[in-house]
Amino acid sequence: MSMLSRYQKSGGFIQLLQLIETCGKQKQDNFLNIIEGEDPRWAQTIKEKMLTVEKVVHWDESVLAEIAARLQPLSLATLLHGLKKEDGERFLKTFTHAQKRIIEDLFASKKPTPAEINSAYMKVLQEVRYMITHAFIRIDKFAPEMVIPEDIEETLGKAHGIPTPHIVAHQTRHQPAARSLEHDHHASTHGDPHANSDELNQLRSQVTSLAHENETLKNELRIARDKLMQIKKIA
């Protein structure tokens, strides 16, 4: 089975996008390379719609203020170690002098490891995606190119003549000769069954790993939402 075939149903694009957003850089590149090999337009669209810290820091300062207000000072201080000085200053501008001093003290007190910086990146992106999904920020107002249409899977499928899942099911019943995406993916290995098997095994392992990571992130997000609701009730 090709990687994309399971994500071509409605809602599949955003599911795949969020999985890739929450990967480390090396794993991101590996998955994008696999997707590029299966369908270049999917890969290009994911790159266009995918959240990155580099994109976020160049959004309007009023939007950055809303994002920064939801971040823990330690997470933001750790994040700053991975940003260019001018990009970090865009975040710091959104705080009061006292808040800025706290973050700067945390920044100076410890030099985080690359893994800790990457973890801070992921926390920021998870928070931003949550804010977009729940309309705390309106991405259509400041980054319309990153809006994800509801029918994006169908649009991408039509662009390359790939039927959407309900069309595939219809063709399977009435056109036995129709080729599946999995068959097309096998054909791209130039008939080498060993290369086929190795690639599929690697893909299955990576997808399983990402699915596990996604479940973990969902649980963390649920806990964070519960805490937020409790804070709101107290306020």
C-alpha cells in the first residue's frame, strides 16, 4: 500500500500534515521524499500548508502576541536558542518589560540540547495548530496561502487523475482492470521485488511510529485543554 492511499479520504490531508509537522527534521525530510516519489503535488502542497517556526515568526506581531501568551516562559526561552536573534526579538516584543526579563533570565541560565530545542519547536507548532483549528487565530486573515480547503484531497486527486476513495470503490466493482495506487507504487520500483519489500517495510515502520506519536500528542493536547478549561472556570 502506498503511503498516500490511506490519507486520500476526507480529512486525510490534515491528518498527514499534522503527523509531519510534529516530526523531527530528519524524519520530516524522509517522509516528504517518500511523498514526493508518489505524488509531487501532494509533497508541494504539504510544504506550502505545513506549519514551521520559521513561518510563524514572520506573522503579524499581533498574532505572535496571541501565540506567545499561551506559551510557558521556559518553552519560549528554550525556543529562542534555536531562532535567529531578530526572530526571537519579534516574540519578545509582545511581552511586558517584566515578562521579557523573566524569559531573558531563563534564556541565559541554561544552554538547552538540540533535543530540548526541537521539543520546544514541537510545542509551539502544536499550540499554533490548535489555535488555528479552534479559530483562536484566523489564518485566512494573515496567511491565506496556508488555509486548507475542505475538499483538498479531492482536488489533489483530480489534479493527477487519481480517483478519490468513493470513486475507487465504484471502479473496483465495475472495472476489475483498474489499477490501485499500491500497484502504481510497486511499478515505480522498476520491477525489483526486493527493493519493493524493503521500501514497504520501512514505510510501515515509519507510519506506525508516527501514528504512535500522534496518539501521544492527542493525549497531551487533551490534558492541556482540560487544564485550560479549569483555569477559565477559576477566572
